[in-house]
Amino acid sequence: MSEQAWETNTTLEKIAAWLGEKRSVVLLTHAKPDGDAMGSTLGLARAINLARGTSGAAATAECWYCGPMPSWWHVLARSTKVREVEPGVAPAFNLDPEAVVVCDTGSWGQLDSYAEWVRARTERACVIDHHAHGDADVAGMRFIDTSAAAVCQTMAELCRLVLGLGSVGGLPLEVAEPLYFGIATDTGWFRHGNVSPDVFRTAAGLLEAGVDHERLYNESEMNDRPARLRLLGRALASLEYHNNETIALMSLTVKDFDETGSAPGDSGGFVDVARGVKKVRVSAILTEVEAHSEDGPVTKISLRSKGGDDAVDVNLVAQKLGGGGHARAAGARVKGSLDEVKAKLLGALA
């Protein structure tokens, strides 16, 4: 962990001015990008390219993603310049950009394939995030708003500044759409406890820009493959209750994915299912990950908790296991088998 403080050291106005001077920008986010990760990078890339009048192969800004990718990502990315990086393999693109922007994370562990690539460019890098913890040495410039429900909430204001507009409602639709998607998905389509008046104000501005809420919802939430439901069946079959049924745990193996014909991205949202049980305060899903090296098995943990007076801060739990996130949603990647990591998780919750 960096000895520097994980805190904001610049302003959005300064970041916008800094980006305006750059002839090439690469936007990165955490591995296995979600709606907020993709929405923030795509929105800013499009804003930069519109401001510079560049597009296609000549685009000033482009996005790099380390999969697995969600099933809906092509719908959101459209014609934006995107490069996919294979998990566990360093990028080999012949590009050395003038600026690197890391969105929705500031953790070396979450950068996966491009961690070492970023290490060589930290002095020309900027982090824009909303998580409570990260590694400050990932970038020389940092803007961290932990009060934001999604980094897309912050990014909407940055895109407005990059394009020199008077309000978020004036953003071009191609910029507003991925930003709205990121906010909507990180708030559970405005159902989670991180919803605030500011969230609704930003969302309202993006809707004024022309975003079609129903279309985005249908394309992302009403577009499951049959394999996803088969995988959900496996997850529910593994469901265990602990601590007087206040903790719910599910597990998925590599074999589960193979036999159901599903992909890692198909398990998104499963962790929220068990949280719907009345007595459950914390839900978790443990996913077996095929290791990229000879270090042994790795298990991915996703954690969720309910709000209220007896709420559990799952960010603190995840930190004990080398991860992090938010008070109500966090995760970690832990060395060990499913059974070994389950024992560690229960110990951390205790």
C-alpha cells in the first residue's frame, strides 16, 4: 500500500484543463468492468474526442478493458475506440499515451493485466474514483469523491467541463447515455441505499440530455441468456446460512460455469438474491477462479449488506481479506480454495 494519503489532490477543473492539452489519452478501469466502470470511461473518452474533433482510428482518447466482459458491453461501447486486454497478460499495444486516466478504482490489485504498464506512467496518470480505499501511488493526480454513488456521477461534471457546457443536461446523448447507465447500475436502478438527492439531480440532467431509461434497462437487465439462469440454479443450490441465518453464502466452481455453458459475467447480481431474505444482513458469493500462475487456486468474493442500525460494513470485512469497496458492497480476490476462503470469510465476519 502506498504511504501517500488516499485523498483528492486536484480539482475537476484542473483535470479538464490537463486533458485538453493531451494529444493521446488511454482510459482504464478495474478488471471485469461493470456498468460504472464502462460508463465512466466511455463517457469521458467520448467527451474528449468531441472536444478535440477526433473519432474512429484517429480518436484522441480510447478505452482499454480487461475482461471477462459483461454481455451488454457492445450495446454501450458502440463505435468508441476500445481495446481488450487478456486477463493476466500485459498489454502489447504500440501506444505510449500522453495521459492515462484510471476510473472507478485506484487499487493496484484491481488493475490486473495493466498494473505494470501503469507503474511506468504514474506521473502522467490521473485517478477518478469514489471508493473509500485505494493505492495513492497509482497516479500523481487524484479526484476521489466517496459521497458519490457512482464514479459516473463525478464524471458527468467532468465531461461538462471538458466540453465547456453550462449544465449536465446539455451533454451530447452519446456522452450522457453511458454516464446514466453507470449511475443506474451502481444504485441498483435507484433501489440501493447510496441513492441521494444529488444522484437524482445528475440522473435528471442526463435524462434531459435524451437518455432512454427503458431501453437501457431492457438491454442490460432483460436480456439474459438461458445459461445465466442455469448458473443461478447452481448458485442457489449451494446456498448456506450461518450465524442464525443472518449470513448467506453461495459458491460457484469452474465446473459450474463449464457445465451450464455460462461465462463469468453471467453471475453478476447473484449476490443480491440472498440479501432479499428477511433475516439476512450479509450475503456473499464465492467464485472459484482459475489461477493464471502456479501460485495455486484463487477465489473471488462479492459481498453485500443491508442498511439499518445493525448494518455490517462489508468494506471493512473485505479489507481484512485484501480487498475493499463500499460499506454495503465490497469484494476481494483471495488465494485459496473455495472451502479455505469460505472459512477465512466467516472468520472475518465474526
